[in-house]
Amino acid sequence: MGQSTHSNKKIYFEIDGNKLDSHHVRLLKTFNRLMTHVLSTSNESEYFDGAADALRMCASMIKQSNFVENSVDDIPYAEQVMEFSMDTLQEFMSDSKVVTYDN
């Protein structure tokens, strides 16, 4: 999907956008800026509000995915995937699990 490099305090991401529409790219750029702010802020309200905005934006991106937009079924995939995701998130929160990707 993509790769990142880190040098001189800047991080560069490379994402294959061949299957992304322009609104997908805008969402990704906005999400990146928002998450950077959430991860670096020392202000409590910005932390809480930014985290809530990030989760809403993530849900929006999932709902605007090509899978949902190209679906010919009358199945409400976007709602189902959000319910599944929230159930999974709630399970992780209940079990006090933290997902880490740096091992």
C-alpha cells in the first residue's frame, strides 16, 4: 500500500493512489494532519476533540470506500462494517488491550 521514510524530523509517506478518487486523497491528507496534531498536542481539549474528530473522519473514510460505493447489493455494508468495528473497539477497550505495531 505505501511506505514511509523518516529523516530530519519529517516523515514522508508514499501511497499508491491509483484506486483512490480525489475525495479519498483529500480525506487521507486531512486525516494525516489531524492525527499529527492529536499525537503532538499537549492541550487536553485539543487532544479529546481531535481524537473524536479523527474517529469520525475514519468512519467517514470507511463509509466512502470504493467497496461501499461500488456495491450493487442493497446490503448496508457501511453501517455493518461500522457496527463490527465499534464492537471490536469496545472489546479491546473492555479487555484493556493496546494494539502495537512496533515490535
